[in-house]
Amino acid sequence: MKTDYHDFSNIDTPQDIRRKLDIGNIWINEATCSKCGDTIKSVNRHDFVECKCGASFIDGGSWYAKYGGEAKSNTIFFNDIYKEENKL
């Protein structure tokens, strides 16, 4: 069974608490396959997931967004990342 960080955190969880829980900066790491339409989600680090037709993959959970094949990224970052980007 996979541990999903969504079960014990939310998008407003501060970064210092996320680090103690081994959660990165990505809130939702998911992609949609443009070939079969399947939406796939990676829920923890090194959680490699393929779509049902095998044309797309995603990996990385909350730590990195690695996707490929026919995948179109739907990645959403934690709120503190958006705040940092808005300061620029």
C-alpha cells in the first residue's frame, strides 16, 4: 500500500512541517495521457505510475515532477511556492 501525503497534510502545510514529514514542494503530481485520457498520480517519492495504455508515465510524488510519453502535466505546488513566485 502506498503512503499518500494528502492523508496527513494539506496545501497550507508550512514547509518546515512538510520537511519533518518528508514531503516536498509539490501538492499534486499528476498528468493526463493525451492518447488514452487516463489521469495518473504519483503520491510519494519514486512512485512510478503508468497510464492504462502504457503511453505515459509520472514519477516523483511531492519531491519532483518527472513525466513523459504522451503525458500532459497537471502539477500543482504548495501555497508557499506560489507566494515565493509572486514576490518576483
